[in-house]
Amino acid sequence: MSSTRTDAPDPDAARGSPRTARGTSRASGAPAGTLARGMAVLDFLLAATQPMTLAEIADGLGLDHSSALRLLRALEELGRVIRLPDGRKYACSPQALRPLSLLHPIEQLRRDAAPLISALAAQIRQSVVLVVFFGQERCVVDVALSPGSLSPYYSTWLHGPLHGSGPGKCLLMSLDEPRRRALLGPEPYRAHTPTTLTSWDDVSADLAAATERGYAIVRDEFYDGLSAVAAPFSGWSGRPLGCIAATGHSRNLTDEAIASTGPEVARVARLIPLQAASLRLLEPFAP
């Protein structure tokens, strides 16, 4: 199975690497402030693929060892970090690794929609991702793969370009013009590839066509050689709540393939409200 990242923070966080802390010291690059340092330690351990020693955590975050130890002790007391029996290595606790209740609407949606997206991935032989919108942010709930398909989603919080990714275009489709303009910012928009749409007129025309056919198309707009088809889904009230996106190699997602794949993705997106009663609990978070 090939492995390509397509929609992760800044623009892509490598699996297993620590996420960047939001608050950092200008002098050292280390996180500044107790809360920021504590969150940086937790993020570092969440991204790690194995337990880490005090020295590895401190050196990885640019902290002195005594400060790192104090933060680890505080996180231990809060139940977010555990120390392994050897006393030398630290890892995230189950509470930190799986903070959501199994009855949380997100977890219920993941279970409810799993049969649909798994069947779709097998049918179209592409990676399929289920995304929900939290305000104006995009969150991956689940990913279904088929043999030989890409594995493109490494982060649950998507930060790919709104104007150049399937989930981003679906989010824009759910918004009115003033909110679209505010999210996109000033023109020209960032060009990630030669085919990225960089003007308001081009993006607007693309979204209008996507709305008419029921699904958005991305052709080499974020990564050369990578294309996607994405269709939004709504709750029973009609409020847009998320989308389903299929991602694959551009050589496989030809115009003819997209013409057959797009309607199938849109069809499954329309079934999500019928399959997942938990969607009604997510409506307060809608854009």
C-alpha cells in the first residue's frame, strides 16, 4: 500500500512526529507558558510511536530537564500521562489516547457510517474518508482503505487548503459568500501546484459547478498526482454537517473514472443521515 499525506497540519504533520506547540519562546523555540509547555509535552507523547524518556521529551521540545520533569509529574497527577514500570519512560494514559466516551456522537457516527464507507472504498477501490464540520474546522472521523489504495490522512484535524482539497471545498459549499470570502482571505490564494485555483472568480465558479452536480472535484490542486472527489452530507434539518471524500492517484482518477466515482460518493453521502441517527447530536457544531 502506498502512503501519501494529503490533508494534515501545516500543511502536513508526519505520522509519529510531535505537533508544534502554539505558544513558543522566540529565543529558543521552546513552548512558552506553563499551559503551553504542558500541552506541548502531551502532544509530543501523543505523536510518539513508543514510550519516551525524560531526556527525549525535554530535548525534543527544547526544555530543560527539570522543567520537563515538573510538567510530567503534573500530567501524571491529572491522569493524562503514565510512567512505565521501569520508571524511566513515559506514555500517554488511556484517558489521553481515547478521551471521547464510546457513546459520544462522534464515536457513534464512526460506528454507524463504517459499513457505508467501507463498502464504498471496496467498490471504487480508493481511499474514503468521513469528515465532520466543527464550526469552520474539518475533523476526520474514520478512513476506509481498499487494497492498493493510498493512505493519505494522518491527522484528524485537517488543515489542507480550503480551495484545494475535497473536504475544504465541501466546507466552502456549505457557507454563504461573505463567510467564504472571510475564510479564504485576500487574493491571490496560495498556489500549491500549477493547477491550484487562486482567484475568487475561479473558486466561485468551481463551487457552483460542484453544488450543481452534487460533489466537488480536486485535480492535482494540493499535490501533483493526487486527485479527489468529495460530497457533502446534511442532517435531517438540512444543515451541512460534513462530507465523504475519495482520494486516489490522478492517473487512476481520470475524467471517466471521476464521472462514475463522483455520483457514487454523492449517493453514499445522501445515505449518511439514514444510517447515522447520531447526526442530530452534531447539529449544534455545524458551520
